[in-house]
Amino acid sequence: MNSSVVGMTKPDPAIYGLACSRLGVLPWQALLIDDSRSNVEGAQKAGLQALQYTNEDTIAQAAQLLGLHGSRDKEGSRPCSSVALR
């Protein structure tokens, strides 16, 4: 989503709600990883799971939250899904 098109920006909780709506997921089913504490707090206010990126350990935390635990699919790649908010 382009914030200039939707008229909202992070950390406004409404932009996270809109993203979830467009993806067809409930907020608690989404995970935001961002290096900005205010963006993480905005996502949490909107009901999303959110982690502040500080180092590689954050990715391990995210994998644990998502139940990935380092698992790989048949082709050897890790499952991944992402949404970009600008």
C-alpha cells in the first residue's frame, strides 16, 4: 500500500487495519516487523503482533511467533510472506 494513495501513514493504527482488510486477514493473524518503535506501537494498538527489529534475533523471534522454527519446505526454502507499507 502506498500511504500517499490511501491518505494514511504509519504509525496510524488505521493503516494497519486497512492493510489487514485488503489482505483478508484479522489483525491478530498479522505480524509487523519494523525498526521504528512508534510503528510497532501503532501496529499493536491496531491488534497486530509486532516486533521491533533490533538485530538478527528479531527474525528468530518472528519465526517462533509464526511457528516456523527454522523449518524448510521440499525445495529447501523457508516459507515467507510479507506486505510492504510505505
